[in-house]
Amino acid sequence: MVSKPAPDATRRSERSRRAIHAAALALVAEAGYPKTTVEGIAARAGVGKQTIYRWWSSKADVLLEAFLDLADRTARAAGNETAAIPDTGDLAADLKAVLRATVDELLDPRFDAPARALAAEGVVDEQLGRVFVARLLEPQLRLYVARLRSAQDAGHVRRDVDPRIALELFVSPLAQRWLQHTGPITHDYTDTLVDYALYGLAPR
């Protein structure tokens, strides 16, 4: 009698986790966050509800992990594993390049729906909001701080400028326009934000 190898529980668990991630992202895109439920995610993924609760405490936790995993896999596929804003010596060009990539990501339906859902839920769920900021937003903001400090060292930005405040001149308007649908988000728009932030509004 030929013995069969024991099932690989680790591989099975990873398949289930991937299926749950995909189900959560798909459901929130199709039905919106309020109508997405743990039961719905479980049914879509083909797993029991208890499987989800074994790994996550809520649908928000599932969606946050799924979104972070999607962002990580997308970055690897694009060859952007290194988390850093390019430093070509041209601060304006570097900022415009990374903001254009951000626009492309925000306009990608795979990112748009879950990102909006997490941002909106984070306003009313303080704990989720803190995790969303700490795990998703803050690491990205630190990249801007590092690039602006490099520009300070090169003499391209005043030494008395606080990089953490300065980055809000171009990041915050983009986020507000995206969240509140106050206007289109385009490459031209973010290029203009960089120009206004770096060169001001006074005549040159």
C-alpha cells in the first residue's frame, strides 16, 4: 500500500488567506464597505466564517491586511521593492514622478475602493484609523521626509524648513481632492502642486 504524503497545512493556509484577501477586496469594490460582511467574505472565499475569525478580529482587519498585501505585491511586480523616492538631484522632477505614480495608483479600481473604505472607516473607528495611519500612510510620508532632507543637505531647500510640514503642501491637497471628489486627479494637477509648493505664488 502506497502511503500518501500528509497535506501541507502551511500551503493550505496560505491558499485560504489569499482567497480571503481577494474576496474582501472584490466585495468592497462591488458592494461598498457597509455591505461587506465577514459572512460574505467567507462565502466568496469558500472558507468557513470561523477560519476568518481565527486570523482576524473584524472585516476591517481583513481588508487592511488584504490592501497592504496588494500594495506590496504590486510594488514587487513593478520592480519597486526598494521603498524610496528617487534622488536624481532634481527635487521637483523626483516629487512629480512619485506623485504621478500615486495618481495612477489612486485611479486603479483595485486600490480605489478598498483605500476609500479604509480611510472612511478609520474616521469613525479610532483604532482602525491609528493602524491605517501607522501601517500605510506614515511609512509613505517618511519617504517624503527623507527626500526633502536630502534636498536640504544639497542646498535645494531652506535649512529652516520642517520637511514633515512641507510635504503636506503637495500630499494633503491630493488626498483631499481624491477623498472628496472636488476635482479630477491627474498628472498635470500633481505637477502643479509641486511647482506651487516649491516655487510659491509670488512672481518670479
